[in-house]
Amino acid sequence: MHRNKISRIVQSVPPSGIRRFFDLVTGRDDIISLGVGEPDFVTPWHIRETCIYSLEKGYTSYTPNQGLIELRELICEDFYRNYHLSYQSDEALITTGVSEAADLALRAIINPGESVLVPEPSYVSYKPCVSFAGGKPIPIETFREDEFRLIPEQIKKHVTPDTKAIILSYPNNPTGAIMERKHLEEIADAIIEHDLLIISDEVYSKLTYNNHHTTIAELNGMQERTIILNGFSKSHAMTGLRIGYALAPMELLSALAKIHQYTMLCAPVTAQMGAIEAMKKGEEEMQKMKKEYNHRRRIFVKRLNDIGLDCFEPQGAFYSFPSIQTTGLNSEQFAEQLLKEQKVAAVPGSVFGRSGEGHIRFSYATSLNELKIALERIEQFLNR
Amino acid sequence: MKNVREMKEMLEVLEHDPGILPNDLAVMLGIDVEEVTKDIRELENNGIIRGYRTIVDWDAVGEEYVYAVIELNVALEDRRGYDAVAERIAGFPEVLSVRLISGDYDLSLTVRGKSMKEVAFFVAEKIAPLEQIHGTATHFVLKTYKENGAILFDEKKPERLSITP
């Protein structure tokens, strides 16, 4: 008698579409990769040095479950300064990357069978995490003509009585779209009308190029229903250090904290020390990196349009998401052929949801020189 | 030139990458290429841009330059103060930099020569005899690790995974 060893939920989740491309690229050093979802900068030295020093001093034990109090206080101050939002340090939870925070938020709120709206194209983990938490992910499309912003009609069209929450992730990976205050206001009514919770993944909030980031929690009546997720990976080039955080009103936050204390216990102390340094003294280096991304963004996006790939101007993060429809290829074919013929790696839009089809994600978190070589190769590919 | 912030941004890019094409610079900063060319000329003319230099690791091509940091004690004898002596020293092509410093010494120079002997003679013949100079300390450079912000040792960049979500 053989019982299937793997849970039905886990079996039901398809493997990540990125995996195949990863395997094609692994071990090759002749490839220029525009497929990377992390900064090309090394963590600023003052942050690394703080981590090293904390190890030398012997800071290697557990921290409080919710994270070092100093770090939580600094985060709360930052939110007050930037968004005039008040959070107590008890309403902040330090997590092992934003990924953990997203997982906790979903597990904390979903009852079996409840659904969560996931605007797409979006980061690849949301739908699987909803499923793992026993919920039902409902993808909703965003469109190129709206510059991939979420519009209220799409919420109304897909919401059901079972819908518990909506995930927002702006600035967006993979499109680079942002939601300005007026756009957030447009969807706020629909959210209140259907009494949805909001999980707002704002990990790219520090990387916006024309506008200061607005968090939906700033809007009237929103803070009480919003779980803000953010972290240090993108803003301070600390991806491998794995520090994220969640901010939410006490009732919600303690639910996340409950799971966290039984599963993760606490985020790594060394990285938390680094995050404190980043909060205190990281602004200048962060602005430098942002300026550099902005320069690359302008050059890269202009050239993409020049060589015939229609690309709207991404306003945040470090991705461009051009349409490849003129090539007659679907996004997987495009990515695979571009890789094989011109040795440029990118991620097909379809990986980020059905509405990503017809597009390709190019990351410009790569040196300007490499970007230029890649652009020449892409041009050759288009003219073949 | 639109405003100070933009001018500074342009200078930051140029300082880091003096060889950048005006076209690229224009797109990067979101301004016209004509304006960029005009602005650069203006910055050169009014002395804000003082020059463009290539940082060369001469050791790597086997060119045996000798560098020395030389500290000087200066006794002021006229009202022109340190400037007079500093400007005079700055005239020698062997001298790469001249700085007025705080502490035990007053001026700090970087000098380049073909040999230790050449540098030593230069100091003995041209610098030490100046009336205002009352003492010198010569430190020969054994190895340069970083020059004008550029790392001169081989630094392996940690690798990233080539595809990540």
C-alpha cells in the first residue's frame, strides 16, 4: 500500500517557471544576465563592517521574537517621518526577509477556502503562499494601457464574498509600475466596500524615480486594514542578509508574531545589527545607488524603445517590462531564443502571471557597460 | 544649466566616468544633448571642471615609478603666507599634489620620480633649500592600494545567481 507522501496542497502548486531558465544559464560565464532580481551593488561597507563588528563582540544569540527593539523603533520613526503614520514598536515585526513576512501575513489571516486577490503581473511567490496557507489565490489582470496599475473595476469584477484580502505590490516587480496617491484613492473605496484586508509589499518603496512613494496605509481608513511589508534587501542591497519587516495594527501584527515565534523564533541577529546601521546611517549610500539606477533606467528604457521594443517608463524598482508582441514570439520563446542566440538572459513575462505574457522582464540592476552590450545583442536579435 | 542639483549630478557622473558620451549623459540626466555639451564647455571654461585624468596602475605595466609623501615645516616670512611657498612648489612637474595640512607639519606633497635617488635629490636640491622650509620628512611609498577612489588591487566581486525572481 502506497500513500502519497506529499501534501495535496504542495502538489497542487506548479513549480516556479523561473527554474528552467535558471538551469539553462547555470555554469555559463559568457552570458550577460538581465534576469537578476537583486541589486548589483554589494552591501555598503559601513553596514557589512557593523555586522562583522557585532560578531567580534559576540552578538550571536537570539533576539526578542519580534526583533531588536532599537530596530523596530527606528522603523516606526521612519514611517512617521516619511508617511506620518504612527506605529508602536509592538506593531512592528522583524522577519527573515520580506518573503517570511508575506508568508506570515497570509497564514495569519486566511481561513480554509478563503480567497486572496493577487494583481498580476506580480512577484512569483504570492500565489503559492496563498495556496500553502489554505487559501485560494485569485489572479487579477493589470494592463499595459494603465501602465500596469491596478484599477478598481478589476477588484469589483473578481471579488467574491469569500475574498479576505488583496495583495498590493508597488513599486512593482516585474513591471516597475507604481501607484500614486490618486490611483490608490481610486481603489480604496472598492477595498472598503468589500471589507478587504490589504497586504502591501513595499520592498521597492525607496526606489521610485519621479515621485515620493505613497503607502496605501496613509489613506483614510486604511491603516487599520493594512499589513505593510518592507525590508532592507533592495534599498540597502542586503538581499542575502534576509531582513524584512511587517507593520500592522496590534491585533493583526500579534497574529503574525505568533506564527513567527513558533517557527522562525527571530531573524538573524547579525543581519538585524546591520539593519540598524542601515536605518541610522544608510541614507547617503542608498541615494547614491538610487541615482545610479535612475541613470541606467533612463538610458536602458530609451534604447529599448529606440530598437523597437515598446516599453512604458517604469517609475520604480529596477525592472523594465517591454512588450515583445511585434516579434511574434511568446515570452518564453523570446527569452529562450535570446539566451541561445545572443547570450542575454531575461525572464519571460508569463512567469509573473498570465497578464505578463507578451512581455519580458529586463533588470537594469547591472553595470552600464553590460547594459550597453546587452542592448546591442538584443538589437541584433530583433534584426535577425 | 538648469539648476544646481542637476549641475552637481552631471559633475558626479563626469567625475566617475569622464569618458562618457554626451549623448548618454543627456539621456541619463533627462536633458538635451546640446544643453549637455554647452554646459560641459561652460564648466570647463569657468574652472569647475579642472581636467580629465586616467588612473593608471603603472606597477602593472612594469613601470618603476617611485612615489613619496613629503611633509614640510614652513616658516612664514611674508604676508602671502603659505600660498606663496605652496604655489612655488606646485610648479615642479615632479610634484603631483600639494596640500596645506594641520598637525606637526604644514604642507604635504606627493612626488613622483624614476628612482629613490631622483626623488631624494629633488627634495634636497629643490625643496629643502627654500628659505621658508625648516624641516622635511620623506616617506617613500611601498605600495598603493587605492588611488583617487580607484581600487588598485584585484578584487573579486561576489557572484550573483544569474536568474532570480
